[in-house]
Amino acid sequence: MNVTVIGTGYVGLVSGVCYAEKGNHVICVDKDVSKIERLRSGEIPIYEPGLKELADSNTAAGRLSFTDDLTEAMVAADVVIIAVGTPPLPNGEADMRFVELVAREIGYALNGYKVVVVKSTVPVGTNERVRGIVAAISDYPFDIASVPEFLREGSAVKDTLNPDRIVIGSESTRAAEVLTRLHQPFTDQLIMTDIRSAEMIKYASNAFLATKISFINEIANICEKVGADVTEVAHGMGLDRRIGSSFLRAGIGYGGSCFPKDTKALIQIAGNVEYDFKLLKSVVEVNQHQRYGVIDKLKRALGSMHGRRVAIWGLAFKPETDDVREAPAIEIIESLLALGAIPRVTDPIAVENFRSLLNHPSIEWCDSALDAAKQCDAVCLLTEWEDYAKLDLKEVERVMASPILIDGRNAISKEQLEGTLFAYYPVGRPMMNIEDIAIHELI
């Protein structure tokens, strides 16, 4: 099948490469000429495990190509996929300008029957708006369909090639048949719905997962006060099949390009139909406050933060990605700077992205976790990169001014801490060696 994918961000590029991997002929389109040139030369502009290898092999096989010419890309297309960004507006609503612009361009480029698919995360009713825009411009027949994406950054290729399910929203039998043929090689779990339900499934799914995260973080905060261990609590909860174990890992909250944007957008969608989504508002509020627990623990451990050197391990919002959008590290480091502390920061791959976002003169940029910890008064683990979880803490302790570890992701085990003097502050788990802090401060 001939597939045109418009947009080469996370969703568009990963989707295009994976459609090609399943034997389709895919053309990825983007207005950014320099980006297209980089893609043609084999450079992948995002970090995603396995993506470059698949892109290279499918380009070499002639199944994958890149262009900035949408009209040319649509000539032979059976399916045209809209995968452009829908960034949040100041009020939380999704910005639909790029989707609407692409819809108009599709209308002008249409040259015969196509199935136009909206894969971007969009408010309910957007597919109908796209249909209206295209139909007002072109007399050629076409069908509109919603096929939302459910990929996770860091495992996007795996999620796309081996999805739990694929949702296809369409009112056209012909379009449903075309999209069934396109997606059957991925999974037999094809869920056929009406378009508006498909649009809502995406938002509802992300909102529910965000709710699980905020819920277990609230439980973790209570565990700290009553002396329980949230990891044991989460394990016991997760064994209940009605609950499940996924997204029950306590920490400093979610970030990235999806959960923050989609939860706020769904609140606005509800508000636009005069419904007050109180639960989801609380989920967002809990998540925003959760990251500041790191600052509270630092103050408890160190007292005044002025002039304190604090190592930050991890800048990306999660491991296996260089995405720093809505990363907890942003607010945490901004708070440290406001308190007069000196952050020494590091991340395996996200340093440059973070530097472009927050390049303060007091931030010290480091090449490794051990380098960042040198002469620091405390270290904060904010992203659970595997390299950090495997560090020799005795070696880390030797280079620090004082052995204080704030584990914002519960990535460090009790066994790793044995034989060290680290005062250990996890999230919702028993703290260790905390009495040593008072002695240290008195000295």
C-alpha cells in the first residue's frame, strides 16, 4: 500500500518507518527543508532506540523516502496520514492551526480517492472539521478516519510494531476496509469505532494513566508519614487484575509531550461542554506539586540551600529519550537556582536539549554522574537511567562533600546503599541514615 505521512516528529517519523517495515511504500513529508535533508542523509533528529536502523534499512530497500513536496507525495497515495503537532495553547487547549493548515493543503493536492487519517492527538470533533476543510476545496472523493497513536517515547518503535490494540474510527465501510488491510500486519486487535469515540479513546487513555501515576504518588506521600513502603503497597495492589501493576511506580511525577498536554486539553474539552472535570484537575495539581518534594527533602537534609552544590542525575522526563518537555528537572533546577544553590547537571543524551531550554550561568554542565557528584552537598536522581541505578555508590560517596542522596525515582536498592554513609531520601519508602544528617549539620 502507498502511504503518505505528513509530519516527521515522534509520531509521524516512527509511524512512517514502521509502516515501511511492514512492506508499505511510505513517503514522509515535512515543510522543514533542512530536516528533510537530514533525514535523506540518514540522520534521525530524535533519539529513539532502534529507529535509525529501521529507517536506514527501509530507505535502502526503497520503501521509505522523504520530501517537502506534499503534492508530489500524494500522487500515488492510498492513505494520507496527518501526524503534525498539536501543542498546547496558554489555556490548555490543543492548538489546531497545523492540522487545519495540512487539511487545506490536502484539499488542494487531492487527485483521486484517498483515506485521510488523523493520527495527531486532537479534540473530539476535529476529524469532522478536517473533512469540512478538505471538502470545501476539492471535488475528489475521500474518506476521513481517526487512528490515534499510543506509543511511548523510549519504546516507540516496539509499541508501534507490537501494539496492544489499534483503534480505527470511521463511518465509511470502504475506509475501514483499507485501514484494516494496512494495520492487520501489526496486530489482530483492531478496534472499530465511530470517529468521535476514537478521538476520545486517546485522551481518556492518557488521562487514566496519568491518574494512576498521581494516585500512587499520593499513596507514597502518605506512606512516608505512616512508615509504610509504597513499593510493597504498589506490588500488592498490582496483583489485583482489576488494578494491574503498570503505572504504579511512585516518583516525582509524569512529564513529556503527552500526559501534561493531553490532561490539560481534556479538562478544556470538558469545560467547553460545561462539564467540570474535578478528578482530572486534581491529577494535574498533584503531579505539579509532586516534583517539589525533592526540594523539601533537600531543605530537610541541608537547611539553607544558598551556595550548596547539588548534583542532578537525569534531565529527560524519562529514560531512553532526549525529550525534556515538561520534565520535572526543569522546575526542580529552577527552584534550586532561586534558592541560591549551584546545580551540577548531567544526562546521557538530553543535555543539549535541556541547555537550549534552560541555560543559566550558575548551572554547571557535567559529562557523567560521577563528575556531577564531585564536591557536592547532595545528589538528586531525577531520571531512572540504568547507568545511574548501577553506579558504585561507595565511589560516589568518596567524591562528595557530604553523602546525601535524594532518589526521586526509587531507582536505588537497599543493597547498593549497604556499606555507605548515604543519608537516603526515596519517595514513599523507608529512609536510611537520616540521623546522620543532624550530626553532620552540628559539625
